[in-house]
Amino acid sequence: MKVEQLYYYPVKSLHGVALDAMTLDAFGPAGDRRWMIIDEEGRFVTQREQARLAQVGAALSSSGLEIRIPGSEPEPVFAGDESRRVLIWRDWVEARIAAPGPSEKLSEWLGMPVSLVYMPESTLRPVDNKYVMDERRVSFADGFPFLVTHVASLDALSERIGQPVDMRRFRPNIVVSGGEAFEEDRWATLSQGDLRLRLVKPCTRCVMTTVHPDQGVRSEDLQPLRELGRFRRTDSGVVFGVNAVHDALGEIRVGDRFDVDYLEGQS
């Protein structure tokens, strides 16, 4: 498999950032979803409820996080000293609340009170041990450090719909090419030297796939989720892409090639 695109998401549910090279740390892609937006009750807020969040840019630099709310100047964001417990799916974890300023401006733009929070190194949110037996941590990503998607599968979906589908709707970390459509269902690992990605779970998809990745509005025809539901529905839900964990630190670059090991009996 050849790596075609790499992405990370500094703030959960805000605009993604394309990379030429991705550094891996204990959480997964360095800087990926260490920040999150919460409501007044401490529950995570995403494009599922607020599609407009796709319009808000986010980037990390040597000076820290910066968000770009439409119509406003870039806002630097810093983690404050105050901590609180926040909810990401079923996990209550400790996070640090952002210093005053950016959260208030984001609240005004959204029309609802929200806060930006940061996951420090001291917070350990484990990956679901139903799929990964050894102890692994994950950031504010939905459940796993990586999402791997396949160009051939997107092309097959686009052909069924009758128009191109933007891969960014699926918010992947690693986009690869090579092989047949939906061949990733049979992958066990992707490896390159000492770096190995274990493909542990098909990724179930939701209404976020219907949100335009730049405009922050949902498609009226509910595509591509509607078409996926016609032929990619499983007992767990509608699936596209595969969640993964990594077995070593290192760097992945666009153009890198990975060897594939298949699930037993699936080559």
C-alpha cells in the first residue's frame, strides 16, 4: 500500500490539517485531537450536533494551538491551570480548561456556551479492550489512535453515487492506495520496517460524513452515508475505513509504502 494523504485534527471536530509527514507519539499522530469542545455539562460537542464547526480552522505551531473562527482574527489557545472531568462517549476523563478568551469567542459564534479543553499527558484514556488487549491510550479521538482509509474504496463509493466524494468527509489520518475496493476489510497489519499498524476494527460511520468539510453544512440527500448504508451495513453499523493502533513510534510520510498482512484465511 502507498500512503497518499496524511491528516491530523488538532481540535476534535474542527477542520483537519494535511501533512507531508506525520510523527507518531504515545497517543497516535502527534497533536491529534488533544483538544476538544465541551458544553456546560462537560459533554463533548462535535459536528454531529454543530455542523458549522467544520468551518473553524485549527493548527499547531511552535507557540501552541491557534483556531480560526470565520470572520475573526486567529486566536491563540492555551491550557489553563483549572481542571475538570469531561465526557467523551462513555469515558469521563480529566482535562484542563483553556485560558479565557477563545472559548468565549467560539461560544458567541456558535450561539451556545462551549469551552475548549486539553488532554494532558497525565490523563490516560484507554483504547477499548474488546479490540485491543494490551494497554493503549487514545486522545479525544472517537476510540482509536488512527483511522486508515483506502482510495479504491472511495472510488467505488463515488461510482455508486454518481459523483466524486471527498475523502475528507471521513476524517482519516492515513489514506492509502493499492489493491481492490474494500480490501481493507481483510487487512491485519500494515508494516514498514519497525513501524507496524494493527487494523483492529472497521470504523462505523455517522451523520458527520454528510457534512461538507469546508462549508460546514449537511448534504440534503444524506450522501455518502445513505449509499454506504445500502451495501456496507454490519451488525455494528455502517462501516468505511479501519481503526488502527501502532506498535512503535516513528514517522510516516506521503509516498511511503507499507507491506500488508492479511487476516488468517483472508489473503
